[in-house]
Amino acid sequence: MTSTAADVDFEYASSIAAQAMLCMSDHRVAATPDHFRIWYSYCQGSSPVLKRAIDILISNKQRFTAQVLRDLASTYVDCNTSPDTFDSARRLGDVMSKASQFVSAAASSNKAHLRELEEIGAKSEIGLDPLSLIKSLIAEVSRASTRATTLEKSLASTSLELDSIRASLAKAEERSKTDTLTGLPNRRALEDFFRIAQINAMERGVPLSALLIDIDHFKQFNDTYGHNVGDQVLRLVAHALQENVRQEDLAARYGGEELIAILPGADLTTCFARAESIRIAIDKCEIKRRSTGEALSSVTVSIGVGQFRPGEPMTELIERCDRALYLAKRSGRNQTFREDQLTLTRAS
């Protein structure tokens, strides 16, 4: 018996679903729809960066807590339309319905107004009392003016409502591109920014570079002091990164304990110097337990730097940054390495 395309799709989807459920069971992840969506995407391989992030977490023996899973979902998995968007769509539908009613009422009113004027004109032709006609005309003009004023107020109210909806949608768009923990742009914003920077670099023939940051021994912060302190460390590093990039650069959360910055117009040397200033600034930071003021372990980062090659996708640039970052880790951490040091290391 031959299988149809639908049968193959069903069998494939069932196989992926079974793998996802097995992974969730192996890592003690509750079988909820949101969690299943993450692991189905992981097993399917539809998002290479999600797969890489989860593989790193697994290799570090990281527990998949509710917060970790929420971070994975918000950073890598396409989310459904936000409640803000649904609400704005509903409000917009209401406004359009009201505006349509206003316009229909105005059209009917104008027709009635024209009929009244035609009747007054007809009466004037047959010689009726001019004073009576003038009174009728004034009354009709007054009614028309009242209708116009009412319509104007209604349309002004509609305009205000549309401005409110526009502002709500703008806020929703901003939230959809912001990482909730660090306040930095998220991966979606990163990809949008890189696309524009990539095109600009190729059109103008200017350099474009990136630096990838990983917090050293981040798992120890979580294991020793708890996830609240781990979150505090992430926010501290994010703040230091944001404070040490230029206005035209983009600092973003790439995923997990990795942060990234895209530097338009910067070559490898310039980006390396910027990365070093960021690393030194973070090394000077001090983490204290909020409840007691107790000073905790110092925070250091390892950084990999790479320069864009015309025509390549963002993933290839980040992959070179990641390899340079890994070299920094292997060389003792709290260091910055450039992509050109990869070939030098292999040659030696």
C-alpha cells in the first residue's frame, strides 16, 4: 500500500512529537502546550539557534526551570499574536463600525437636506409667501448645521480613538522586540537591525562587526546563590554592555547568558577595542546580595569578535564570534579574542 503525502506528513509529525515528549520526560519538563511547542521545534530542528541554546543548556546540566523555558520561548520561539494586538484589532473594528455609521447617517441626512431645499425651491416658483419660505430655509440650514457639528464631533472622537490605538500598537511592537529580563532588544530586534546594517554595509562598502559575550561561570551563580542572583548578574552585564556601546550600535540579548552587540561602521580592530572596554567595565562591577548587602563573587565575561563578510548571513558571522569566544574560554576566561586569532591558533 503506497503512502500519500498526507500520510508521510502525519507520520513525520508523529515521530517529531514522540521525540519531543521523550526529551521533555528525560529533562523533567512538564507536558504543557507551551513547553511542547519549544521541544517540538527543538526536535524538528526548525530553529538552529534554539537547538544550539538547548544543547548548551543540556551540556551544562542546566535544569529546565519554568523561567528558563519562558526565556527560551520569548527569545527563540515565534509567539502568538499578543493580547495587546488582539485588543487593538477589536477596538479598531469598533471604531470602523462607528465611523461607517457616522458616514451613513451623514449621507442620509444630506439627502434629506437636499430634498427639503428642493421642496422650498419648488414652493418659491409657485409664488408662496416669501417670508414663510425664508423661515423654512433658515430652519433647514440650522438643522443641517447641527447635523454637521454632530458629525464633526463624532469624527473628532474617532480620530482620538485611532490615535490611542496607534499608540497601543506601537507599545505592543516595542514590547515584542524587548527582552523582559534585561530590558535589551531581543533576537527579533537583533535580526531586524542586522538586516538593515548588512545591506548598508554592502551598499556603502563600510565595515560591520559584532561581539558576542558569555558570562563566565554563570551556572555557578545560579547554583550557589540562586536564580534571582543569576538574573541580577545578567541585568548588570546587560547594563554595562548598553552603557559602553555607541548610539548607532545595537546591544541585545542573544539567549541564555549570551549577549551580543552589532557595530555598524566598525572594523575588527575597532570592535575588539570596544569589546575590551566592555570586558574591563564588567570586571570592575560588584555584585551584592540585595537582602544583606553581602559582596558576592566578581563577574567576568569572555568575548568573541568578528567582522561581517559581504553576502553572508548573520548566523555565519555569529558562528565565528562564537568560536573566538570559545577560544577565550579555553585560554582562561575574562578575555577577548578576535576571529583572526582562530587561524593563528590553529597554525601554531
